[in-house]
Amino acid sequence: LRRNPGEIEFHQAVREVLESIGPVLGKHPEYAESKIIERICEPERQIIFRVPWEDDQGEVHINRGFRVEFNSALGPYKGGLRFHPSVYLGIVKFLGFEQIFKNGLTGLPIGGGKGGSDFDPKGRSQREIMRFCQSFMTELYRHIGEYTDVPAGDIGVGQREVGYLFGQYKRITNRYESAVITGKGLSYGGAQVRTEATGYGCAFFVDEMLKARGTSFDGKRVVVSGSGNVAVYTIEKVQQLGGTVIACSDSSGYVVDEKGINLDLLKQVKQVEHLRMDAYAKRHGGNVSFVAGRSIWELPCEVAMPSATQNEITGKDAEALVRGGCIAIGEGANMPTTPEGIRVFQEAGVAFGPGKAANAGGVATSALEMQQNASRDSWTFEFSERRLQEIMKDIHGRCLKTADEYGMPGNYAAGANIDGFKRVADAMLSLGLI
Ligand code: NDP
């Protein structure tokens, strides 16, 4: 705490991991002897930089850019970029720290990193966003590379922004280095299913948790928070698997559509016209309500899939969900449940799929994008989706097996933390004192 003052989210993420790896340290004294914990909590490198840009009226703005290159024991640093006014070092470090273990859990050769800026894309024109991305990359380019550090998207950074960032990288370096960034459009090195991967993967993960309890999505009431990349494709796959998603949200409020969210309308409102959530209710014309200023988690449902942002499910929200009959949680977002919330779910016996495991489909498919770029190949949608489903099934199985091995049956959070930690720690030991 003294070393990283004020980095609240980073402290929370570290505590959550360290609390569950006690039994591993007991079994493996070599980790403590070589100070693995101290080393793993300290980023290999942190870059903070100025991002100057000009708006459409000619006014100059200065934002702050970050890239935290946390751990490269398993492969090049890999993790997204977030553009949101709340971004500061504590958020980037929490995300980067989570990413180390998540990437370890996928079994793919990728290290952990994360970055972003306190730039707020809301209300900005396409040209302003392009100019910001170009300025951001004008500094970032010297720190990244196919074998060094491979960014991707996150909140506020989708395919459009990735395109502008890649365009500027290519222009500055004069290198068509496709695997320097993932989440690209299909016409310039992107991979099938990357856009859908985090949401689809989360739905596959929850499907496995439900199967392990002898049930399925069929006929279940599901609530998904957010209406961005992760939320939209979570809704799409849950609907395909037979669930009814009755609500989704953005930061202005939530909509309830008891017959099931109309995905075409949601995509039109959010992805094409970039409108606020109340537009969904206004356009729908049916029996749909828009609710502002209240928590979406007050709605009774059997499955909850938080897909917006960190700490969105508090202890109180978790209690309301349990009272409302919730049996499974799939964290599409990173760290969306507070420590109190996690405790409530675990004490109530709710199947709790932590973000590290449940949303790992995004980064796993990014690694597949890098693989296709390296071999100048592109796989079909069907093949890529099958690979994603296999990866999520494998992660689910490994979380359960590891939790069992360490005497915590059914505890996916402990299983994910221990498995991810062991992979990274073992690689660090093999690489010597780095
Ligand atoms: P998007 O920017 O596409 O969407 C974010 C959504 O969450 C929007 O609907 C946004 O609403 C809402 N939101 C953001 N902040 C808040 C807030 N403070 N309160 C309420 N709603 C909020 O981001 P993504 O879908 O890509 O990311 C969502 C989550 O998933 C993040 O936690 C991210 O780290 C995680 N994630 C993303 C991956 C990816 O592949 N994209 C991979 C793994 C995890 P509004 O527009 O009103 O702000």
C-alpha cells in the first residue's frame, strides 16, 4: 500500500489474488524463496505520456496516456487500451495485473499489460477521435511491437479506434506489422469472431457452469449490464443458447424488455447511431420501460452477466440478486463485483464465474488473431468460434480441477487465480531472477 498510494483498484485486484493463493505458497516454498509475489506485483515497466490534440473548433487539449507492461514471462505483453475519463494509473495497473493471470489461464503464449487514457470519447466527432488516436500512437509506437507488446481494445476503444491506431503505427514505422495490435477490421488483418469473442466466450463459460449443475440457459431469465461490445455479443450468444435477456443498460440507466431484448434494435441504437439507452425504449413501441438512477441488479433473474465496468455489483446488489433467485454469475467485465458481493455469492452457493476466466475469450481470440497474422492466414467464422468454445470449455474445466485439488470444490475464483498464478510463477522461476 505504501509503495502504490491511492491506487485503490490495484490494491483490490492484488488482494483478491493474494487471498486465494495461500495454499499454493504452502505447497511451493520456492515461490516465497525467490520473492515471486513481490516481483509479480511490480510492473516490469510503466509508461506515462502526454497526448496533445486539437478539437474541431481548433482548441488544444492535453490528455494523459498510459501503458503498463506488467509481465512478459509467458509472451509479449498483451492487453487492451481503455479511453474513459476515469482512467488513471490505479485503474490501468488493476487491469494489467488481472490480465497477467487471465492470459496465463488461456494457456496461450501471452504476457500481461494494459493501457489507455483519460480521454473521453463521448460527444467527440469521428475526426476528433481520429486525431486523438493518432497523437496517442505517436508516442506509444516506440514501446510496442509484435514481439514486445500487443495492445487491443477495451472500454471506449473498438474497431474504429484500433483502425486509426494501427494506421498511425504503420505510417510512422513504414511497417505493415499486422500483429502489433489486435481487434482490427477484417479487411486489414483482423480475425473472424474477435468482435464477438468476449461476449460469446462469457456465454460459453456460463453455459459450462450451468451444465456442471445439471441445467442450461434454456428458459432462464438473464440480466446483462452495459450495451457495449461485451454486452451486445453476450446477449446474442445467450439468446442463441435459449436464454431470455430481459434487461441491459448504459451509464444513463437500464431498459426492461420482458419478452427479450430486440438485438437488431439494440445494435441500431448503440452501434450505428450511438444513442443513449432511452432511445431503445422510445423506438421499440412495445411494452418496454427505461429506468434511470437505479441499479439494474434489483431485477430478479436466474443468471446475471455484469458486462459494463468495475465494482458495479455491490454487496447490497448481490443480496438482491440472491433473493431474486440468481444461481449463476458470469463476469464479462473486469472486476465488476466488489469483494463484499463475491462473499455474498459464495456464501449463497451461487456459481460465480470471475472475469479472469469468464471474459478470457476476448484475449484468447486476440492471440488467435496474432497467430493468423504471423502465418498470413485467415480462418473461417465457424472454425474460429469452435476454437473459442474449446478454449472456454478448457478454462472452465481447469478452474474446477484446480479448485478441487486445493480443497475448494466449485470455487471458480480460487481455481482461476491459482491456475493462472502457477503458470506465470513457474515461467518466472525458469527464466531466473528477472
Ligand atoms: P464498451 O466501451 O464497448 O462498452 C462499455 C459499456 O459499459 C457501455 O454500455 C457503457 O455505457 C457501460 N459503462 C461504462 N462505464 C460505466 C459506468 N461507470 N457505469 C455504468 N455503465 C458503464 O466496452 P467493452 O464492452 O469493451 O468493455 C466492458 C467491460 O468488459 C470492461 O470492464 C472491459 O474491461 C471488459 N472486457 C472487455 C474486453 C473486450 O474484448 N472488449 C475483454 C475482456 C474484458 P456508457 O456508454 O454510457 O458509458
